[in-house]
Amino acid sequence: MTTTSTILGACPHDCPDTCSFVTTVQDGIAVKVQGNPAHPHTDGALCTKVSRYTQRTYHPERILQPLKRTGPKGAGQFTPVSWESALGDIAARLSAIAARSPDAAQAILPYSFAGTMGLVQGESIAGRFFNKLGASLLDRTICSSAGAEALTQTLGGKIGMQVQFFAESKLILIWGSNSIASNLHFWRHAQEAKRHGARLICIDPRRSETADKCHAHIALLPGTDAALALGIMHELVRNDWLDHAYIAQHTLGWDALRARALEWPPERVAQVCGIAAQQVRDLARDYGQGALRGDATAIRLNYGMQRVRGGGNAVRAVACLPALVGAWRQRAGGLLLSSSGQFPVQRAALERPDLRTAKAPRTINMNTIGDDLLRPASTTFGPAIEALIVYNSNPVAVAPDSSKVVQGFAREDLFTVVLEHFKTDTADYADYLLPATTQLEHWDVQVAYGHTDVLLNRPAIAPVGQAKPNSQIFRELARHMGYTEPCFAEDDASLCRTAYGDAVDFQQLLGKGFATLNLPDAPFAEGRFPTPSGKCEFFSARLAAQGMDGLPDHLPNFEAPGSSAQFPLAMISPPARNFLNSTFVNVQSLRDIEGEPLLEMNALDADARGLASGSVVRIFNQRGDYRCRMEISARARPGVVNGMGIWWRKLGLDGHNVNQLTSQRLTDLGRAPTFYDCLVEVEAASVA
């Protein structure tokens, strides 16, 4: 007799939607994953990727037992070992490093990010373990920290509109976001607004699938978003499309910002951004006049625009706009980049920084891992990195300047442990490869950055093979290290409660799978921003105290478009629609849809180089080269090529991916990566 049940879960992946899902289980096997129709934000719909989650959990290439390296680093050659043997050896190696001196454990580095966004399988027991060990800290800045710092300096935190109210907006600027691919449930609200007469404008160097569906598309050059925002401000000032009362009562630094904005007439903006001056005027008119008519005007930002040298300043400039026109007065007006700052997560209770017995260890930026793995010991850097524990990340594929990353991971004296589901590019370099569970097999609780609901994930099935949750792996490793603190025995269901303490009704989470935060509809209708002044801070005294410009400004890219005759093309690397960073690349049905690694190029640039659509090209700069198929496409504007990412390196034509070309330089704010601040040249190449 077949036994069927349904279990409530939550998508763990790095996406603003953070969907609630329902897993159907028959006789202990997960047979289907569907969107939860009872969750208003999910509304029964999942993206193509997560709707095929069973294909990931039961993938024939999934790692189902601990593996020990037997071949050269990078060859991906392993032999099965027992959990006891693997954890015993790992603990002995880490203990030997840490025992050398009081600070020696800093030679050990955790490397993790958003392979799961879950609070339990992310940095709960793992955080406790590395704090107790005294390992180096990781600056987890590879995605969003430039924008996060910009919002903090301007609005007071990662806060903004509630996503559902975009459905009531009359003008929506979709800025730096391919929402159809990366924010599907926001797009549903935008489409509802459009059906009720709203105007949608997409601002993006690439003519994305989202741009196709908007009323207008502004294809500015990469890294020029701050200039465009300042140009909008110029026109708002010149035409007096301003809410003077809101500015006077609820903002700080207006006179200085006004003076800066007047330095950016449309003609200057057009020259910097590579667009027509009339586009600047039209955009400012739509934004300013609409708001003064009482129309709700809203901006949906995403993180692509901040992956350049001046990314933090760009987000600051855009974040100033709603206050200038009083858009915050309405619940369907304002701005949303991230809502995650509104979640009352008890991170100290989860990660226990109090377990450190000495001063705070050094911090290593995850974006510079290529250089840092190759650094010798020094008084400024500290000890050389001798051991690396990777979980929830695939740095060999996703970190910038990947030729250096590969060199670092290939060090024979580097002891590397990887917790994974599959033999990724990074897993191939592991000394030990430990099988982790997928979201269908463990407890977790989620934050979101595109809505304001807490979601709970229950395990739907028993772990497949010998896989263990990340939390359990670190518990057992702590036991092998001799750590006896009671916090290492806390189970996952209890950790789900710890994550929010009394701030969220856990019984509601257990019953419904989600709990909605109690927040005002229009958070800044009467000001009350969580900044030091309580106002929207056009001028940040905190930045000025650090020797930086207190006002937002346009900072040209490190590798500004048009600045190099040797590398005349700007390259951005937006995500392929059917992958999520490097996750799902090995799901065959999704890879069949995506096709192959691709470079999109404008016909003018292709013709100038004698390149035909469908040919194999070599993309190169001073950091390296990368071969893939090129497609002449209207999605690429002249002077800019789109290197679609992020494919696993081993699936590329030459064992590389687009990060062979990207830089380890960091942004102006937030110490974030500059993936889209990259100049290249393209030429014909033969297939090896």
C-alpha cells in the first residue's frame, strides 16, 4: 500500500523570492516539489529551477559518502572512507595547526556563502565551531555588501517597501534587475500594476527578458548608474519636481546634494552613460511629475548595478531619489533593494562569538581568495592559509580572477575540506569531500531579502545515502576536536527556534510554514528613518568621518568603458536564466534549456571584428582568456558584451569560465566584488 504525505518547506537559494514549497512524498521518496498556494508571496508558483528540485536531490552524480583524495589536486579522484575516519583525520590536522601558538588557528579559514540562505545550515553550528577554534573570519561580501552599506548610510539599513505594494504603483523603475529571471514573484506584482496602467521602465546595460516586457529600456554603460541618478536629480531641481515639505522635514544634506546634482545636466550624463540626453529628461519627467501628481512611484533595485568600483555610491544616489519627490508618503512608493534588515535574527545566539578565547582574529575578504591563498606569512597578513573548509560555496567557479583561485587551491600544502552535494569545480581540489544534505532532508529557517515573511523548512525525507546536514557535520567535527560546550549539542529544530527567539511565533511556523513580520505599510511616510539623524541622509557624516565623500557621486569604473585601446569592450556577466550562480548547472534538464556557455555581442562589434554568430570566440584581457560560443544579439548594446554565467569551469570548452577575466578589486563601499567592472577584447578562436 502506497503511503503519501505532504511536507512544508522553503527554498534555500540566493533569490529574493524565498518561496514556500510543498513536497509530496510517497513511501519515503520525494516525488514532487510545488509552490505553496497558502503562502501569499509564493502563490503556488516556483521557478523552473526549484520546481525540479527532486532532480537535484536524487541526481545520479550526488555524493553519498565521505571521500578522500587519491589523485592530483584538481583531478577529482577520490576513494570512499568512513565518516569516523574522515572526521578523525580532519580534526587531527586542524588541531595540529591550532596547537602551534595562541594565534596559529588563524591559518585555518572557513569559506562559505549562500549555497543555502538557511540560518541553521549556514552559520549556526559552523559559526560556533570556527569561533571556538579561533579561525580567521571570512568577510562574506561576494554579493550584496556594497548595496547594503549604501542603504545603511542613506536609509539606515537594508529596508524599504513591501514587495506586494508594487502592484499598486503607477511608475516602476526596474533598475539593474532581470526580474523575470531573478525575482519572479516581484514580476507578478509589476505585471499587475502594468495591467492597471502603470508604466514600467527598465534600466540595465543588457536588453534582458525583463526589458523586453517594459515600456522603455535605458541601456546605459556599466558602472554609470550614479551619473544617471544625479542627472535625474538635476532635472528634478531644474523643473522644481520636488516635495519641498518632505525634504525639509525628513532629509539631511539637501543643500549640498542639490549643488552636486546641478553639476550633472543631461548632456553630461548622456556622454558618461552612453545614452541620449532626452532619455534622461524623459525619465526624470516621468518620475518627478508622476510623484507630484500623487502617483505612487517605485524603484526595484537589484545587485548587478553595484558590482563596479562605484557601486556603493550608485546605490546611495538612487536611494536618495524617493525622498526628493516624497515617494515614501505612499505604501506603493519608495524603493526596495533588500528587506533583510527588517528580520530580527539572533545571530549572536546562533553563532556564539563569545566562544572566542582570544582577541578577534583577522578577517579575510572572500573576493580576494585568489591572492590570499598565494600570500606567504607576514607581519601584516599574518600566517599563510594552511587549511580551508568550504561549505555552501563553489569558489573555484564563482570567485573573481579564477586563474589565481585555481593556483591557490592547487597548493599541495593546503589542506582543503569541502562539504558538498556534487563534485563541483571546488570539490575537485578537496582533500576530503563530505556529503551534505539538500533542503528536502533537513531542518532550517529562512530570512528573505525580497519580502518580509519568515519561512520554516521541515525535512521531507530521510538523508539520502550517508549525507548529513552541515550542522551535524560540524557537531561531529567539534566532538572529534574535543569541544564539550553544550551549545554543540543543540539540535536543528532547537536552532530554528534560537534563530528568532521570541520575536517570531514558532508554533505558527510549525503550523503554516511561514510567519509575516508586523511592519507598517508605508514605513517612512513620516520620516523616522533608522539613521543616526532619523532622516534620509543625503549627506553621511559617518562616511565623511572615514575620509570619504559624504555625498553620493559618480566614480568611474577601474576599467572604464572606452579607456583602453587594447581592451575596448566592457563585459558584464549576468546570470544565466536557468542557473542560480553555479547551482543547478549540473541538472541536465536545466542545462539542456540553457544550452552552452555563451557570449552575447552586438552586431556592430561583431562586424568590426569579422565574427559570425555561432562561432567560437576567445575573450581575453590582462588576467586571462576564455573561449565560448558567441551569439550576435540585440540584448548586447554596442561596446558591451554579456558573458553569461556562471557555468562550472569543467563544462567550458577550455576548462575555464567567465571569471577567468574578472578582477579581485573591491568596491567603494562594502568591500564587495567588481565583476561588472571588466574590459576585454574578443577574437575568433578555433575549437580545441
